[in-house]
Amino acid sequence: MRRPWPAVFTLLALTALPSVGFSRSRWSLGVRAVGRSGEYTLGGVGGQIGVELSPLVSVELFTDHVTGSHRDSLRHEHEVGGVLRLHLLRGARWSVFPLVGACANLAVVHDARSREVSVTDVQFGARAGVGAEVVLPYGFSLGAEAMALAYLGHRVEWWNGSVYSADELSVTPMGQVVLHANYRF
């Protein structure tokens, strides 16, 4: 005899979803252009998926891939993370929001003298900022965000013309601008 518990729990979960805002959720899938500046400057692209939990709250999960030069060395970073948006100022087709989030970042720096020599570090970061989004016809939207970032990880250092990773952990502050285009479904 089959036990009814999985079906009962599934039914209870589905009936509870409207009470936590999922019945009004609007999913989005998008692309991003990213510019990051501070101790070094990087630019690149990424993608994001989001869900509007309620008219006031939405969550975005993202991945960014940026590259640039850092003291004549090639640097590239690959980041995954998420942000929580609070849509405090909102119209029928626009929104302005503060955001907070966290991320994990793989930073890779190739030695300027030999691209085969590189230093890698996994950094953990926090972010806070402000953004705006405009909803366009046919389910599309455009947005921009400006934020401050802080990464906890090992600083990349140079000695005698070679790149290496510092032994101690440090915090690296950065600024970031993101432009994104989404399709809402």
C-alpha cells in the first residue's frame, strides 16, 4: 500500500504558496553588462534570473564574468551570487530600489611575464547599492544598478616582477555598475 504523505505534503505546500506571495510572482531571465572599479578595473558580461516574491520584494541570482589588466597582468573573475531588492518607490511600469546581496568570486591573475603562471583565489563578498528598472512592452525590462562591494580574500601581490598570493586575508573594496535587460514570464 502506498503512503499518502508525499501527496499530502505537496498539496499543503501548493495551497500555502499564495500566502507567501508566489501566486503573484513574476520570473525574469536576463543578460548583464558589468563594470567594476577600485584597486583595479574590470568589465564583462553576465546573466541573471529573478523572481518577484511580492510587489515589494524580489530576488535576483546572477553570474558575472569580467576581465581586465591589473599591473600589466591579465586578471579575470567569475562570480555567482544573489541580491535582495526592496521596491520602495514603484509605479505601474518602473521601480527604484535599494539592494543587498552576497557572492562568491573566483579571481585569477596571470603573471605578466608568463601567462602560464597564475594565482587564483576564491573570495567572498557583500554588496549594497541602489537600482532602477523600467518595464517595457512585450515582457521586457531594462535596469541599472550602482553598488559598493567588499571582497574578503587573499590580496594578489607582485614581488621581483612575479605575481603571488598574500598569506593573510584582507578586504578589498570595489564599486560596480550593472546594466541589465530582462525578459519577464
